[in-house]
Amino acid sequence: MAATQQPKPSPTAPSPAPLAKPSAAQAADPSGDKAASLNAELFYEILLSEMTASSGDPGTAYALMLEAARQSGDEQLYRRATEIALQARSGQSALIAAQAWKEALPQSRDANRYLLQILIALNRIDETPDLLQQELAASTPRARMATIQALPQLYGRASDKAQATAVVEKALANEFNNPAVAPTAWVTVGRMRLASGDKPGALEAAQRASQLEPTNDGAALLALLLMESGVKDAEALLKPYLAGKPLPEIRMTYARALLEAQRFNEAQAQLEAVTRERPDMAEAWLVDASLNLQANRLPQAEASLQKFLALLEPLPPSETRANAQTQAYLLLSQVAEKRGDTAQAEAWLARIDNPAALISAQSRRAGLLARQGKVAEARAILRALPARTADEEKQKLLAEVQLLRDVQQFDAAYDVQSQAVARYPDDIDLAYEQAMLAERLGKLDLMEKQLRAIIARKPDYQHAYNALGYSFAERGVRLPEAKELIAKALQLAPGDPFITDSLGWVEFKLGNREEAARLLQDAFKAQPDAEIGAHLGEVLWSLGQQEQARAVWRQGQRLNPDNGTLKDTLKRLGAGL
């Protein structure tokens, strides 16, 4: 009998599939053909192993079960010995059991799978190629596809990602010539290359997969992962995929990526396609509504929200459902407010009974009161809100600041913002908003001091560079420095339309009108916004393109008729629409 020793904890791998745990009675059942050969000593050894496992001594249990497996050559006993070691988190003991199992039963698929996963968990990647190739060779075509798809996750624990990728690529060499699985094989290699930091290699793999099968879901998902990693060329792979019959979930993921890149018009187009293809996908209707509201398309926003609420209605009560309803009610309140229907806006807010959304709902209600001139009453509502956590206390302060900004009480807003900064000195966003309020108050030296302090604390905070540069550009001072600051902001946030707007504006102030027009057109296309439109229109006006300028301004008015920059621009230039 083998010496017993408590296994020491070490990395383990999960079983390849849920496996039944044989009891001692099952293993030694004399009615079974294999069990008939077990002698009394072996039966006792199995029984004692299970008893010691149950009593919390997995080391002894493992040793007894492995000894029984070796004596009998029974696969169930090898599996049970391996599982006892895995449950005890003893990777080395599990490896010994799996190796003994594989040696005793070389053709066992389960032995091969267990040994493969245990070696990967122990980071012994160089010992896995033969086992992986055996697993692939023994699989049916359908099972082989599933195995190939699972490889990135299987090898995800490897510390040397490049080595793991090389092992998998070698094992899949024959599959690249098999039309049935080649696209999946290339997707797997692409995912592993990406995980190892090889973005060009991952892009190449995605391109190969897409060329072989343009409608492959895995290739499209890989392209999206590459987009999120900053590989711009990957987006081209989505066009043939989206032209076919894409999974709505993948189209939705693409829409989210476009939103993240602030390409709102393109995101809207994808969302509209999702709602056509999968009208029961609730999330798409909510995001579509938000974009329509942002673009001031109120009927479309309301219709999307009503559809969203209808889809929520049959769902059982849950926190997720309550939060989703709250978002819809808040957006419907904004729609009503934009229409000037204050009573309807308050009615939507009154439907919110979700404690988690109390601050948001009451903030909206306070805002409605403030815009009716009841500022003191509005502030009292916010201050009376309960705050169970520091985060909720911060939300209360910020809600009061926003309320005061909305009614242009900037002195009071600055005072409340300063309270928030004093209470939460490590919050960069709070410090940034304080600087913006200082600018609104005309305290330009204070604003610059605060923004430079933010840059010193957080050198990758692009908003501070952009705000300071734009302030200089707007005043027509220190323009070379303004351009340098804004260029730094754009380097930190490539493609941001608002920062591009700032760069276009400083180019205009420097006299580079053609370049300014190009930049501002790019910004306005990416983000239709009234203020960007005001800038673009003025540049076009200065170039003698007055009709084009008016067209842009009219679009800006539709987006936000109350925008101060647009109003000031039209008045200053004497431009009638």
C-alpha cells in the first residue's frame, strides 16, 4: 500500500466535463463485471478512501484511491483519485494520478483531457502539444469545432501567452487546410495572439478567417475585440459580416463600440437595424431612445421608450427590471420637459419608487422646480434627501451644483462645488468642474491655476488640457500654447469630437481657416452638436460659404435652440436664418 501524505495546495484545472462521483459501494458492487475481480483488500481500500475523504483527510483518501486504481486498472478509480486531488487543490498529486491513468489506459479520452488541463493549470505548457493533438484527432468533426473554440479559454491561465499561442498554432496546423473548421481555427489563433499582445498577428488571423467565411460570427467578434484594442483596420472586417445576416447581439456590440468612439450617427444606424432584426431586444430600444433624445428627436425617443417599457412589462419583478424602468421614466420625463410639459415630466418622475434611484428622480424634480423659479424649494428637496453612503452624499452635492448651474447661479454653484472638493480631495473630476465654474465666474487666473494643478496630479487627464487650451483660444490669447495643449488632449483621446472642435477653433483663431473648416466638419459629422455647429458655421461664413454656414446653423438650432454659443454667434455676425 502506498504511503499516505497530505497533498499541498497548488494550481488545479477544472474537469473537462461534469463527471459522476462513484461511491465506494458502486465501485465495489459485485454485480458489475469489473467489480467482480476486486478482492476484499481492494474493496476495503476503496471504502476507506471514501471514508477518509468524507472525514476531511483528502491526502490519505487520494493515496488509497490511486493505489486501488493501480491494482485494478479501473478507469473510474483513476478518475476518482484525480478528482480527490483536484478537490484538495493539490495540482502535483492530480498530475501524478492523471499521468498514471494515461499510462495505464493510453486510449482513454478522459485521461487525455484531465492530463491536458492539469498541465496547463500547472503552467507546463511545453508538455501539452501531443496531448492537444491527440484530443483533436480523436474528436468528431462537431466536437473538434467546439474544442478549437474552447482553446483560448483553456490556455488562458498560461503565464507565457506567446508560448501557449505557438503550441496551439502548431496543433492546429492541419485544421487550417480543412474548410469546415479553418475559419474557427484562425479565430482561435487570433484571440490567442491578441491575448499575448500580438495585435498585428491577431489582425492577420481575423482577416484570414473573414476571407474564408465573411459571415463567421467568431471573426466578427474578434474584429470587435481588435477595435476595442485600438486596431482601426479591424473595423473593415465587419462590413461584409453586417451586410449578411449578423447576430443581433454582435450588431449591438458594434453599436456600443461606436458609442464609445462617440460616433453617434453610425451607432444610431446600427441600433435601428437591431430593432428591426430583433424587436424584442429591450436594451437596443433604450439606447436608441437616449440617442434620439440627445439629438432632440422627441417623438422617436418617446416611441422607443414606450416599446422598451412594453418589453419589460411581462418580466418578473427584480432589481434589474426596476432599474431599467427607472431609466425609462427619467428619459420620458426629459422628453416631456423638452416639450415644455412640466406636469407630464413630474408625473413620470412620480412613478419612480425605486430607492436606488431616489437621488436621480428627486434631482430631476428639483430641476423642474428651479426652472419655474422655485430655486430655494428645489435646493431644500435635494438637501433633505437621505444619504446612506459617501457616494450618495457626493451625488447630492453634485445634483445641487448642477441645479444651480442650470439656473445660472454660478456663485452659489461654485460654493457648493468647493464643499464637494474639500470633502473629496482625491476626486479629479470634482476639481475639474470647480475650475470650469471659476471660468464661468470670470476668475480666469484661478481657473488656470486649478487646471494646471489637475494636470500635475494626473498628466493623462485630457479634459484639463482641452479646457485650458480652449479658454486661451476663445479669448484669442497665447494661441501657440493653446494649440499645443489641445493637441496633447487629442493625443490622449484620439478622435474625440469635442477636442477636435477645440483644435479647429484654435486653428481658426490662428488664421488657418481651411484647416479649421476640415477639423470642424469632422467633429460635426462625428457629433452633431449646436456648439460645434456654431464654430463650423462661423468658419464657413468667413470663407464666403454663407449658405453652407446657414445650413449648419439651422441644424444646430434644431439640435439645441437654446445654445448660448450659437445664439451669440448669430447675433455677432448679424446672420439671419
